Amino acid sequence: MIEHVPSQEDWARLHRYASWMRGLNIGLYGKIPDSTLHQLSSNSPGGVLFPKLEWLCWDVYETSMALTSFPLFLSPHLKRIALYGPGMSDISLDQLAGLVQIIPFLPTSLEDLTILCGMEEEPTLKDAISSFIYQCGPSLRRFHSCVTLSEAAVRHLMRLPNLHFWGTGQGPPQAVPPSLSPPLEKLCLDKQAALPWLHLLASQKKGILQDYSTQTPSYADIRETLRSLICPEDTIINSTFLSSALRFRNLVALHVCNQCYGVGGCFFRLTDDDVEEIAATLPRLESLQLGTPCDSNSCHTTVASLLSISIHCPGLTVLETHFNTLTIVDDMKRLLHGGSGRGNAKCKLRNLAIGYMSLEVRGEDIEAIVVGLKVVFPYLVDFKGFTVRWHRLGSKLRDASDVNAALPVL
């Protein structure tokens, strides 16, 4: 496996290793000299440099002039191709033209295709990628693109029987079959325009998918197959969002890529009851990220929501959620006096994401917070975020031998 662009001397050695080369990353550490490309072309009379290459990652920005040599890397064994580089207005006309030219060369037998470069609505690139997708069959398992597809290509994609991962920034087409959905395990919605897919797929009935090998129908229900859901920035996390997200009851990862800043304010609108519903409905969760916690302290959730998550989701190892710290001392004391579910099994979370949340408490109240957190998360040792006070609290957590330890004032 090669993860750097070799020198000219390296290429000579690479030709000797071509018979076993399986993976190649082009452009990761800089541009390929034209002289090297000429050498590659002249030394490849058979037309393919690495006949057993299985995956290819190509940085279009660093190697745009090399796109004419792209066919040299198209091994008959290629399964994965990733094209990265500049997007939107950053892409040059030469880079755009090169991308459009190489798309028809891609093998339709690919299992994994990622295209995260180019302009979202550039007609020629959109047509080229849409035409390619329309030729793909059941081998395609993963597809992620920042470029929009035609409605016909999207509908074809939704019919592929083995599509397990889809990343998109575009919304649903106007006409979507009412009972058809792909057997996705992971759905990544990159932009707000794509968010309607969440509500649409949550309401889909079990779909009929054509089996290309036997020409017989198979059945899929994305509400059962989906394991990972990633939602875009500026997603308002409220009861309306939950009404769709919680339809996917086998989720192990639920991520919302929010950063609460600017005129939009805080996007987190849940209550403790809402969070308990998430935890109770999605007990298989291993990673729950509901936006980076902000410093506004305007949310209506408390540390009680953390307890709900810890009890209901025993496999959880990643947590990022908002909770109000203005009343954290009183809230912790109420949990402790109420028993705090001490007899319940808890998750094994070791690091709690606290983002930009403030922590303004008196030194004599630190003990209650530390003891409470150790009850809620018995394995907690530190915090991930940007507030020094929380990290000082983390040192107290690591020093705590049990929930009844007498701790010095911070």
C-alpha cells in the first residue's frame, strides 16, 4: 500500500512491484512532475500500470494535469475510487474539464465511489456522473458525491440492491416511488437541502428491490437496515427532527454536525424527556453526537438527560450533547438524593464532549459535581472541549477512587 507520491527513483522500483500493488494514493503529498508522468506512460505498453490495483485515491487539485494519465491506473480489479479536491468556485476550468473526461473511464463494476470535488451544479459534470451511475449495477455498495445527480440517476441509485452507504447534499426528486427505499446501513446528508430525505425515508414502507442476479424481487426496509445517520449543519434538533430520526430503531450512530454560532443561535431544542425518548428508543447507540455544546446555556436539558443515556445505552462510547450548567450543582444534588439509578448498569463512556459549555461553580460545590458524574458515568476520566475549567474537573475525576471519595477543593 502506497500513501505518498514517489520520486522518479521510487517509480522505477514501483514498476517492479506492480504485480502485487493493491492500493495507491495520488497527490496526497504534492504534485506529480510532468517528467514522471511521461516516464509512467512510456513504461506502460500494456496500458495499465498496476494490474492488480484494488483501490485508488486521487487528489484532483494536486494532480489536475495528470488526469490525462488516469487510464493508466484503471486496473481490472479496481473496487474503490475516491476523487478529492477543490469544490464549488475553487475548481479551475482545466480541473473541471479533466474530471468530466475521466468519469466515462470509471469501471461500472466499482463497489465504492467517492467524488468530493467539482461544482455542485455544474451541468457537464452532473451529466457525466449521472450517466455513469445509471450504468452501475448491483456491485455498487457505497456512493458519496458533492455533485448533484439527475432525478433519473437518483431513482436508479435507490433501486440498487446492495447500496449500503450513500452520501448526498441534494434533496429528493419530485417523483419518488412510494414504497421503495435502498437497503442503506449508513446515510450521510451533507447539506440542508438533503434533510428532506430523512423525513421521506422515515415514512417509507418496505420497498421492493430487483435482484439483478436472479431477476426476482427482494425486500428492504431502511428503517430496519440503517445503522448510522449523519445530518447536516444547522439542523434544528427538536421534536420534529426526533419524529423522523427515531423511526430508525437500529441506529448505532446518530450524528448532527451542528456548531451553534452566528445569528441562528442554539439549534438544540430538546428537553430531558426528549433525550430519554432517544435513549429508550435507540438502546443500541454507540455514538450520539447532537451538535457541539455551546456557551449560550439556553437549552432545557439538565444532567438528568445524561443519566437517561447512560442507563439505556450501555454500549455508548461517544457522547456530545447540550445540557444546562447554570443549575448543575442543584441538579446533581437532586440526582444523588434521588438515588441516581445507582442499581442500574451504566455505559462505559470515558470522555464527555463539552465543547464550549461554561462551568461557573464555587470551589465547595466541585465535590457534588464530581461524585454525580462518577455515578452517571462510572468510567468517565476526562472531557473533550475548549473550556479550561472542565479539564481541571477532569483531573479530579481521575483522582476519584469511588463515588464517595472526599475530594479537595478545586
